[in-house]
Amino acid sequence: MRPQRARGRVPHQDAGARAADDPRQRLADDVADRAGADLLQTTALRAEDVPELVGMLTDREPRIISSDTSSPALRRLLDGVGTSDVVAVPLLAGTTFLGVATAGWTRGQAPTQLDGDVMARLRGVGDQATTALQKARLLATVSHQATHDALTGLPNRVLFLDRLVAGIPTAAEGAHVAVLFCDLDRFKEVNDTLGHAAGDELLRQVAARLRGVVRPGDTVGRLSGDEFAIILPGLVSPEDARRLADRVTGCFAEPFRLDGTDVAVGTSVGVAVHAVGSDGTAEQLLREADAAMYRHKQGHRSAR
């Protein structure tokens, strides 16, 4: 769960009107001075480490939290953001708990109870923050869908090329960037004999195996159908690409379990290497890897 700290201002009365207000109104205006709809993510907390958060998840009600009496994890969070007392307001979209908006005070200045105008303003801030979070989630979802393969969750061709374009000029001097182009063997046969559901499951398992054999900084993408590609940045020599290609080929040694049946599926892998400072575009590098894969596949067929 990631608590959120709200900042900004909420429109309130002018200074002349405020001077005649009672202490409760001045407190409400003080809340307005400290709260707003802009959210700042501060840190990650686990609900089991924060009893206050467990309570808010249970009753979904705002509460006053003081660093003097809070749990250790929450005390560290409050110290980190430079405040000692906060009012925490849950951000709810229907029954979904999105996070927490907070308004903070210096020591001894926080309200002792939440009611009236103070509560109304805080709930208004919470509503604004909830709307902002919902829009941000929707935008993130749409953006992810536009750049990732729905079946495997891997980057699609658009995102893969974007990362390749970005990775070529930023590579260190003397380094190499390689692309592995992978095409499955017998994929059509799996679809024809076991059905498309089994074919989809095969693609998901292939994606998982490829992610398991590459390095942390590599990018595995599904370009189309049964075609996968991998960006290998930061290689010292072209031979490193070949060794990584052998690892990719090796991950197909074990059969795939589809509909309760072990199915042997191999892959043809093409390798193309770009040396930093040389000519060539990302599209050209991908085409070279594709052509190398085709030659590899033709060699398999000739051998058979």
C-alpha cells in the first residue's frame, strides 16, 4: 500500500473575513492551506507493519495520526516528510481503496477531532485526489495496452523498436548492441492438432522461459504470431551475443506441458550485432536478425 501526501491549496475566505472567524473556521482554513489534489508518493508501506493502515482499510474512515504515538514504520515515514501530525483521508473509488491523502501540521497544531468544515474540506481534497488517481490509472492502463502484447505481457513491436532506437545511441563507447530474432518451430502444428488455446498457452510459456534466461537489462518482445525478439545491450564482443543465443536455444530443450501433454517445440534464432559508432538503424538491425533467423531455419530444414 502506498500512502499519498496531498499538497496545494483549496479556495477559502480572504484574510479580512478570516480575522473574524472562530477557531474552528481558522482550523478549517489551515487545513485548506496544507491540502490539495496534487499527490506526492513518498514511500511504500506494508499493511501488516502499520496498524493505522489496517484500521483505515477496515473502517475506511479518516483519522488523526501523531508521530509520538504511531507505529515505528509510520513514524519513520512522518519524519521523512518533515511533519509530526497528519490527518489521513482514505481515497476510495466505490469499494476500492486507492491510497491515502494527508494534510500535515507542525507539532501540537493538528486538530483534536474531525467534524464540520474541517471534515468537509478534507473529504473534498480526498474526492479530488481519487479522481486524479482514477484518471492516472486509466491512462497507465491504456498506455500499457498500446505498447504491450495482451497475451504474454511482453513489449510489442512498437515498444521494442522504441527501446532499440533509444538503446543504440546511448550505448557506451566500444560496446555492442545485439538483437536476437526467434521464430518457433512447429507452432502451426500445435495450433492445428491441439487447438488455438494450447497455442496461446505455448506462447505464454515461451515468454516466461525467455524472460528467465536473459539478463536484467535485456528486453524480450513479442513482435507477432510466434516471433519473439530480444535486445541485448552492453555486450563487450559479438561472441557474447552468440553465447546468449545459445542460452535462448537451450531453454527450449525441455518440452512444454500443454493440455496435459508434453510437447517438444524448438526455435530458430538469428543474431545481428551493432557496434557503437557504426552506421545502421534499429529497423536495419532488426531486419538483419530476421534474415539470420531465416537462414538458421532453412539450415534446420536442410538437415532434416
